Amino acid sequence: MSGTTAPERNPEQKRTFFGQPFELSTPFAVELWERFSFYGMQGIVLIYMYYTLSQGGLGIDKGIASGIMGAYGGAVYLFTIIGAWIADRLLGADRTLFGSAIVVMLGHIALALIPGVAGVGVGLVLIALGSGGLKATATTIVGGLYSRDDPRRDAGFSLYYLGVNLGAFFGPLLTGLLQTSLGFHYGFGLAAVGMAAGLVQYAIRRRKLPEVVRHVTNPVDRRRLPLIGGIVVVGLVVIVVAVLTGLLNVENLPTVVVAIVVLATIAYFVVILTSGITAVERSRVLAFIPLFIGSAVFWSLYQQQFTVVTVYSDQRLDRSLFGWDMPVSWVQSINPVFIIVLSGVFAAIWTKLGDRQPSTPTKFALGTGIMGVAFLLFLPFVHSGKNGTPLLALVGILLVFTIAELLLSPVGQSVATKLAPPKFQTQMVALFFLSVSLGTAVTGVLSRYYSPENEAPYFTVLGLAAVIVGVVLLVLAKPVLKLMRGIR
């Protein structure tokens, strides 16, 4: 009898979420709804910009629209710096995440209710700001559920990634249906409803999270707050003046974002490396540099799902299903399907292999190289004509995208939390997202060179470049692993 009464006295002791800490379910669910809204919007906003007025769009040039999407995507991950700084120095991860989710919801409401270019501008800026804060802090909350040496850690991040992609799967399907049947603004409205659902869920569950997610790890001296406020005001004034004078415009926006991200990256590494960290901590931060470069190259190709692949799906893909034309946005749900199917498989593989699994540098090398192979797989369909590429072919290519992603993205978030000096925990996660920001912003620059007429050189050059970077990372895997000082 005594063996049956112990669990009753402490019913939470054995409670798990698919073998992981039960509170993983909270960031899992909030990211599910945030990605539902984010990808639901992203599945239709590019075509909203370049579709003609008669099609319900704004009639913006395709190249400029793709550049805006790349700059916006880069800004999302660039703003993880702001979110991470606020979390580490002012509010803690929990409160930063909650406030960021509110900003995201307001951005979707702006897209739904404000007509024309103004709605796109206000909406994308708010969503970029909110998503940046939410992404960095959600990842930190997941990391806070595990000790550094917990063997479930990578598997837990892969399971968390499943929640992200459940939202990413359903978002484009439902917003795409509303867009084709009722109009773009109804699709944007549904995205706002999805984010509201995530907010409600998080508000209910956030008190159950461990206290560490509410802790401000490196609080700022309150006497410096007026100076910080002044810097923020000056920055906003500079941006407004640059826009009003034409110094910053839609033509040069992607290049400007790339330059800002590069400068921010250098500054971030310098600050962390010169902030009184130990020799072991410094070595681990240095090990992150080649991983950062590989990640940026990977994302510069992967994020073209939302620029080049969207245009490709609209103009080059046969979307006819039994006499019915599938909405363009539905292509965005193909990758999440594979993530949903394969993330559990990858999590099980890493768990089963344990210490025998490939090291993190090796996973990064494979992910980057395989992403290059995915681009080369477009080449057999170069001369297939307008809407001549079979849907099944693109499904196969996106499967390769997914394999590359699962080798790098959840592992990248996990290793950022493991390599981070304790007082830069959230900000190291922001550094990983800066690599995503850099790659995504570069996407905005590269996408302007794509057209159905020059597909062969476009896919060949970018594909081979990523394969070469992957090979170099593979050669450097052992030296990088040595710098990681016991972390794999």
C-alpha cells in the first residue's frame, strides 16, 4: 500500500509532457499560436503587396516587395536583441514575452484594419518588434526548464519546435482560405485572433513556470535609465528623419538592414567577450563564431521560402488539384508538415544516440551543406515553363529543406543556451537569432536577382556556395568542438 500512496501525496512529481518537463507545454502552446499568426500573415502578405489592385493587392513591384519581406524578416530577428536586453536587464523573460505577444497582436490588427501601404508599414513594424522579443524569451524559458547536462535538452527543443510548426502548418492554410474567399484583410484578422488565443493561454499558465524565468539576470543600474531612454528617443528621431528625407527607402531597406545586423553582431560579440567572463566562457563564445557564420549562410537560403519560393509557387508551380487551384499560401504549410512528422523522429534519434550523436559543429555543417543541395534540386525544372513545375517536385525539395532545418535550427537554439555565460543567457540566444536575422536580411537582397528567366545561375551559385560552406564547417568541426570546452 505504501508504494501507491507516495505518488498521491506528490501528484506533480512524475507529470511530464511527452517525456519532458511538464511546463514545456506552456512555451510550446504560446509559440504554436504565435507561429499560427506569424506564418498565417506571412503566407499572404507578399502576394498582397505585389498583386494588382483588381486582385485586392497593392500593386508593388515584385522585387521591391520581396526586398521588403527580407528586410522585415531580418528586422524580426534583429529585434531579438531588444527583447533579450529587456529580459536580461529590466523585466525578466516571462514579462518580456507577455508584453511582446501583445505587440504582435496589435500588429496583426493594424494589417487587418488599416488599408493600403500604411497598414503594411505599421503592421510589419509592430509584428517585427513583438516577434523579436517573443522569440528570444520563449527560447530562454525552454532552456530554463533543463540543467546544462540534462540529456533530454536537445530532444526538448525539438519537441518545442514541433509546437512552432503546428502553428506554422495551420496558419497559412486558414488565412489562405480566407484570403481567397473573403479577401486579404480577413486573413490578417484571423492571424490577430490566433495571437489573442496564445495570450490567453499564456496568461493562465505563466504562474506555473519556474522562478528563474522571472529573474532579471543582469539588472541595469536604475540611474542609467534616463540615458538609455534618451538613446532610444534619438534612435527613433534618426529613423524618422531618414525616412522623411528619403535616405531610408524601400529600395535600399534590405541593404541597410544587412549593414545594421553586421554591425550589431560585431558589437555583441565584442561586448560579451570583454565583459569580465572567465577563460572557459570566452572560449565557448569564440566557438560560437563559426557556428554563427554557418547559420547565417543556411538562413540566407532557407528563408527564401517566403520570397523566391512564394513567387515561384505563384508563377512556376502547377497548383492544380483535381481541377481546383490551391492557394499560393498553402505551399508555406508543406515544410511544417515535414517538421511535425520528422521532429519527433530526430528527437528520438538524438535521445537514443545520447553521447554518440554527431557533435553540434557537425550538425551545423550537415545542415548548411544539405540546404545548398536543396537549391540545386530546383535545376531540373528550370525550363518547365509557366506553372510547369509539378507540385510533387516542390514537396520533395521542401523535404530536403526540412532535413537541413532539423539538423541546425533547434540544435542552434539549444547550443546557444549551453555556450552562454550565465549573465548573458538570453543575449546569447539573441546572438543565434542575429544569425537568422543576417541570413533573412540577405534573402531580401538576393531575392531581387531572381526571375524565371535566370533561374539556372541563381540556384546554381547559391546552392554551391552553401555546399562549400558546409564542407569548410565539417573540416573545422574538431577545432570548434575543442573550443566548446566539454560541450557537444
